[in-house]
Amino acid sequence: MHKPDGVIDVFLQPGELYFGDRYTRIRTLLGSCVSLVLWHKAECLGGMCHYMLPSRRNHNGQFDGRYADEALHLLLKEIRNSGTQPNDYRISLFGGGNMFAGAMTQQSIGLMNVNAGLELLAAHGLQCHFKHAGGEGYRNLIFEVCSGDVSLRQPSPQQVASRQYEAKTP
């Protein structure tokens, strides 16, 4: 993907979020973590979070992007600060992959993260317009705020196993 002049490239680590304008590209790599991507077409504004866990028990008053509920709170604060309304954003959810092949259970952290994101959006009266979640392995995600385009790459389990084998062979 070609980077136009003047566009800042932001890579989110787990627990981080970013909200920007048309001159922003946001990237991340997700395993069991989840990203919420919000895009306002008319204003060319958007944001992404990369949360690791659904919530925490002891909230000390400081919001932490590692937790779904707090990451969404921080994104909604950015939206309000921009003078726009959350309902005017197209919202997508990505991630929640099972990182341990064959160990998919009802209680996998990826599934809990996906469910937390969907439940939080519903609790705030927001609609998830697109979802690419679950399954096995990681996802590489790139969000172009200027166009709203999201580029997603998720290697198949066979591709990941092949790469691991190639890395181990002399």
C-alpha cells in the first residue's frame, strides 16, 4: 500500500488507541486482541483501538486502553472532542483470534474480547457495521482514514505452520 505525502503512519501496540484526520494511517497486528475501527465519512475522521482484555475489576479513575470498556470510552471522548457524534461513524470490529490451534473453547480470551466489544457497542446504542473476528491466528490491519479503507491480511493456519517450519529448518 503506497503512503501518500503528508500522511502520518501510526502503529498501535496492545493497549493503545489513536484518533486522527484524513492525513492518518493506523496499523496494528492482532492475535486474541481486538480492534474497534470508527470512521466518519463526511468529516474524514477516524480512530482505532487495540484492546487486550474485556475489562478490569479495580478501575482507579484512570482509563486504560488495554481494556475494551475503557478503550471505547477513550475513543468516544475523542469523537465528542472532535464535535462529531458517535452514531455518525461506521464501526468495524476485528481480531479475537485463537492463538492456540485446537484449543478453541467458549472461554477463549479472543472470543471474550469479541463479545465484550459487541456488547459495549450495543450498550452505547452503536451498531457494528462489519466484523471479521474469531478463527485461528493473527490479523494484520491497516486503516486509511482518508478513504475509510481497511486492509486486512490473515494468514491461514497452514501458512503460519509453514513459516514456522521454514524458520526452524537450517
